[in-house]
Amino acid sequence: MVDKIAELLENTNSLLILGPAGSGKTTLAVDLSLQKAKEGKKIFFITLIPSSNIVNGVKKLFPEISDFMGKSFFFGYVEPESDNDLLADVEHVVKTFKPEILVIDPLYPNMESFVFKEICDTLKINGISGIFCGNEEHLESLVDFVLEIKVEKIKDKVRREIVVKSRAATKEKRFSFSISENGVMIEEE
């Protein structure tokens, strides 16, 4: 059912996935990206976390990603010292790899709105969709869609919900969201 969320990427330039640490932002971003790689889209995934950690976790949850890595799905690890360094890294990836979708996970902590807007504009000018993961709620107004992951722990169970917000729509959509060894499951509530 990730397809419902993946459809958002067809008509959008920017998608922000918000949520607390461990809520499933990266897993959701990888699953959405993998769906698009299966459709033949070229994906570049920029991470601020050593990419071997991400890649090993991703391969474990999504073994089929190995078929796409190095062909239509690329990972890159960057260590920006500032927002502007991250902007320079994005510009380099755009020029060098020419992806159709660029994922940044996580966003630089406390990212300045004007730099984030420059990143979004760079992608838009080049016809690239962006998926961004983080806790930077102040950036919501700069993207087309926001997927906010809410996590509630009840005894030993974890309940996740995705709230979809759009600049174009006045009503939010809600989905239940779970992660298992079979990947991401999303169901409309």
C-alpha cells in the first residue's frame, strides 16, 4: 500500500517526512525510493549517517534493493559542516548523477529555511523530485507535501500513523503505518 504514498511523488517536487528518531522515516523514504527505482527512475540517496550503516540495514529489510544499487539506486555519504556545504553537495550530485529523485536523510540539524529553499529550487529547476527526512517542522511550508509520522507506545505495542498534509489541500489524510520483516505496510484509516 506504499503505492498510495508513492503516487504523491508523481505530481510533486518536494516531500518532507517528519517524525521522531526511530519512527520509520528512513525506512519509508527507502521504500518510496525503491518503488520508483523499480519503475526505472534514477534515485540518489544522500545520507549524513555513514552509508555502510544505512546500506546494511536497507539490504536486510529490502533484499531486492541489491538488484538496483549502482544501476538506478545510489547512496552517498556526506559530512557537511554547514547548511551551505549540504547545498554544495546537492548541486554536485545534481550535476554529476542527474537523478530523477534525490533523497536527503536526515536533513542538516536546525537547517536554515533559506538554504532549504535553495535546495528545493535547485531540484525543481532540474526537474528532480526531493524527499527529505528529519524533524525540521519549520520547513513544512516550503514543500508540496508533508508526511508526519506519529508514534504512540501502548504497553508493548507501537502504533504508527502517517498524517499527509498538502499545500494544495485543506484536509489531512491519515494512514496506519507499520514496519515488519516484509517491509512497510500502509493502510488508509
